[in-house]
Amino acid sequence: METTTNPMFAKGRFLLGTFSTNCSGGMTVTKVPERWVNSFDNNLKLARLLDDAGIDFMLPIARWIGYGGETDFHGSVLETMTWAAGLLAHTSRLAVFATIHTAANNPVVVAKQIATIDQIGKGRAGLNIVAGWNKPEYEALGLTLPDDHETRYGYAQEWFDVIRKLWTSTEHFDWNGKYFTLKGVKGDPRPLGDVPIINAAGSPQGRDFATRNANFLFTPAIDLARSTAEIGELKAQAASVGRSVDVLTFSHVICRPTREEAEAYLQYTARDNADWAAVDNLVRLQFAHAHSFPHDLLALIRDRMAAGHGGFPLIGTPEDVANGLVSLAEAGFAGTTLSFVDYAEEFPYFRDTVLPILAAKDLR
């Protein structure tokens, strides 16, 4: 079968995608009635809009229990592999990722699932690897979250080594490792081309895993000067083992004709009507178990958690939003995801007003 190049590997453009549309509320921890409804119909409507507009990818969150509060933020979640399969079948250009927890998914099964959806999408599937941080989710699945990052990422490394061998070997093989013992396995079919790998990691062990295995490391953009230094360090770390990685971040968009309208909608959605109980549960869990957010900055961004889950704020006129995206590119990011309170309703205005500015600035 003919090999293909995944759209994530396109050169000469600042990558744009969406994040968390498979989850109720998306990325906005708000009680407003127009908050995102994560039905497949809504996801399909959005995917077709993104595909037609030339947006590069859709990235989901794998979630098994919500964050509580009045809305039970992320209490309803579409499973990501089947979600991706459905969207790839109905689009033609954008990449669609499945987000997979290593501890809850057998690598032989995942390798075949990704190869299958890559055929559905004619080479547009992606894999976002999660080594685990959310302890209540592990408990919900009857699993034990290892306290030490060495075990989490040692397991993730062997898990991905198995997948990589299944994707590259043309013969049956046995595997006798620390975590997996496999007999007579073979990856057939294999993906149509290189599958883009995303990993979000903040601990030293996690970043070692990401720079050795991922194409894209996913990290928040809280302070852009800090981000520039961080991106340089990550690229140098990858280069030291003969690899090249790019760094993505995530952003929250409120784009309106005037800055006053955008700020008023931010106030309405993420302050006056924030689901603060869910926000506090989210921040508490991040502090307890995750390293993807710098802990010294978490306390400073509680209010930003309601607006876009802590993503980089793109709030204002189309020019303001475009300038914010330019600042991310200048900081060294290769791209960003976008979130909206209601993705399908708000994206068309972004498409019509912001994308032309980015094209004029040679970002797209």
C-alpha cells in the first residue's frame, strides 16, 4: 500500500488544531448554557468546518471520570480511538489523534487500532501517549498509579517500544521484557506512513521519554520568556540523542469585533459563571499528581483554569488574537491548539477574520 505523509509533518506553517472537543465543556470550566456539548454530531460538524478551513489537527483528552462541581466538568467524554475513527472517515485533510493511556491499553491492540484508523484516514492518524497522572482515574479503572515517575515512564517506554516494533517489523517476533511477554506477534497491517506522536510531560523522566520518542511535546505557555528558554532546552535535549522535536501548546480563544466585547464575554464565562468547585478540583489534582504544569505557576493561574483549562489567552479583536499567535510562534512554539466556549459556533468567525491575518504574516 502506498505510503503517505501525515499533515502534521507539513513544513512552513504554524500548526493549528483544536483540543478536548470530545469532552463535555471542552476546555472552559463554565456554567453558561452555551458551553460546549460534546456530542458526536457536534464534533463532526466542527471537524468538517476545520477540514474545509485547512486546520491541521484535532486532539482529544482521554478522561474516565469528571471533575465534579455543578457541571461535572469532563463528566461526559467520547472515547478517543473510536472518536478519531469516526472523524477520519468523514474528513479529507486534517490529522486526528487518539489519546491513549499506556496503563489501560495493551500495546499490541493499540498498534493495530492506530494502523486501522490510519487506513480510514488515508494516513492522517496520530497518537497522543499518556503515561498517567490522574490518580482517581486509575482507581476508577481498578489500576494502581505508581508513585515514582521512573516506573510510569519505564512502562511507557517498553509499551511504545512494542508498538514501534509492530509498526516496523515484517516478521513475527517474541518479546520478553520487564513489563510485557509476547509470543509470535506481528503488526499487519502497519500504518501508511509515519504516525505523529504527541506527549505532554513535565517531570525530568517524562521529558526524557518525550524527547526520545515523540515528534511533538505538549506544554503550557504561561510565561513566554520562560517558554522560549524551555523550548531551547527541550530541543537541545532531543538533539543530544540524535532526534528533533517540536513543541506545541494550547490556547483559549475569545475573538470578537471589539476588545470590550471579548473581555465582557471572558468575564461572563470564566469569572461570573465559572464552575469554581470544578476548577478547584482540577487544580488540586494537578498539584497532587501532575508535572505538566509548572507547580510554581499553578497558584497564579487559578482564574485562567476556568478560561481554557490554563491555556494561553487569545482574547480580543481578530488582530489581537492573530498577534497572540504570532507571539507564540516567536517564542518558538511550532503550533497551538485552540479552544472556544462553543467551538462550532465561534470557529467560523476565527476562520473568516484571523486566518487571513495569519496568512498575511506568513504563519499559514
